[in-house]
Amino acid sequence: MSPAAPPLEARMAELTGRHVPFVKATVVRARRPASARPGDTALVLADGRVEGFVGGACAEATVRVQALRTLRSGESLLLRISPEETADGTGEPVVEEGAVSVANPCLSGGELEIFLEPLRPVPRVVVVGESPIARALAAFGPVLGYEITEAAGADGITPEELAGSQALVIASHGRGEEPVLVSAVRAGVPYIGLVASPRRGAAVLDALPLGAEDRARIHTPAGLWIGARTPGEIAVSILAEVIQAVRGRSVEVEVEVEAEVEAPPETPESPGTGSVTAVDPVCGMTVSVVDSTSYSDESDDERRWFCCAGCRAAYEKDPARYAKADAS
């Protein structure tokens, strides 16, 4: 076991406790020469940061790209990294069921197999109120694998709970609704639902000190229309809408990511999201365009991204040599 393992275990516990998603990358096989050894472990966060060690800069760049993809799909993956061309000879990653093989020209003759395990937090739903609908939500949520946090009113909710929550449902029937709604919108909670009649719900939204776009993020009456009448049925309709918002949003992100990977912008405007990739003009590696991709060249109007300092130095020494690859 790598000497860095105990701190990483503590870091994993911390991230899990804070509902922060990450990928655990573990080297399961290494063929020399390779700097990593079986058991070496790293954590890849959603912003592309890598904590720990699973190889040098080039291997880390490949791990980052594939780990961010598994974080979105939620499916574990065996990543094979080799300096040799993939079996189809195209140089593109070869995807099999549960595995992907990537040619990494930077490796010095060695090979690595790394298991990528996405660890996404259990969706947390904050339920405000002590009504029958609130109690039904608290009863049904765990059956779906959701963590339910119950709060009698606005005073029972912490900023940390809102920031780490996938959904907030207010079923307090007029008690302390406005401040919680405003806090949830400003905290960026993906789903915000208010249990109210159409008329009362509209009146509450109109009174909020929010813009039209922010008010539109609040679902009221909360829940999908399924003809629900009883508190239990209404709770089911609300949880169905939560599922639609949480899972549907994940699917949309995955589709957007795949589209961006197929045609990444030449000048990424929003690095740091982990959703865009670029090609290193020196070695041809695909690298994630994120803040933690350490090396970028902004000497002219175009931005270029490199897997490591060595590739950047090579480019800066002789840009004309790599002009063809850069243009492609």
C-alpha cells in the first residue's frame, strides 16, 4: 500500500461527509518502466484536481480525462494506458464493456492499468415543515436511496446542508417559506419545490426579492401532475419530480459533454468545469481543459493546453514545428 494511502483515506471520508463527488483511481497493474506501482491511489475531483499519485504528468493527464467522464456516467471503469497504438490503429481510445484502452505517447515504454471508481454522494433532500406531506417525504425518500434532512423551519437549515443538497422541498404551509426559498436559490440547489396551491404559490414567488429567472427555478405547486390527492400520493409526485430534475440533469450534462468532446472549442471560455477537452499540439494527447491542467500558453490570441511542462517547453522552443498539429 502506498505511504500516501492513510491521508487519502481521511480525505475520502472528508469529501464523503461534505457530499462532494470524486473518483478514486487505483493502480492495479504496472509494467516497467513506470513510476507508479500497484496500490498507488489518487482522487480526482470534479474540477479536475488530482490528489495523490498514479503516475507522472502524462499518465495523470489521461487519468483526469477518463475520471471526469466516469464521474458523470457513475460507472466504474478499468483504464489501460500504453505507449503503443490501440488495437484498431486509429490512435483513438478503444472502449470495451467496463474498460477503455488509451495510447499515451508520453509513457517511457511502460503500461498502467488503473481502476476508476466514481464516488458520487447519495442525493440529499432537505424537507422543511411538519405537515403530513413532509412526513410522507421523510418516509419514502430513503426507499429511493435518498438522504432526507428534516427541518421544522428556516432556523433548522444550515448553509452547508443547502450547498450539498440536490433538492429542497418546503411543505410548511406558509411558515417561514420566503427566506428558505431565497437561500436555496442563492445556494444553487438543483431542485426547489414549494407545496402550495397555484394561487398561493404565485403570490409567494411574486413577493420574493429575486429576478424572474431565479423565481422560475422554483417549482410550485411542487410535484408532477399525476392526480395525487392524499399526502402520500403528493409526496410520490414530488419525489418523481425530484428524480426527473436530478437524473434528467445528469443525462443532459453527459450529452453536452460528449458533444463538446467531439468538437471542442478552439478557445475554451470557461475552463474549470471539466466538460471540455483539447489536444496537446506537441504529443497529441487529449487533456482536460480545467484550472488544474497546469500548463497553458497564452502568448498570442489563441490558447493552447499541454499535458506537462515538457510539452509546453518544446512548443515554446519551436512553435513552427508543431504548427500543423496545432492547426488540426
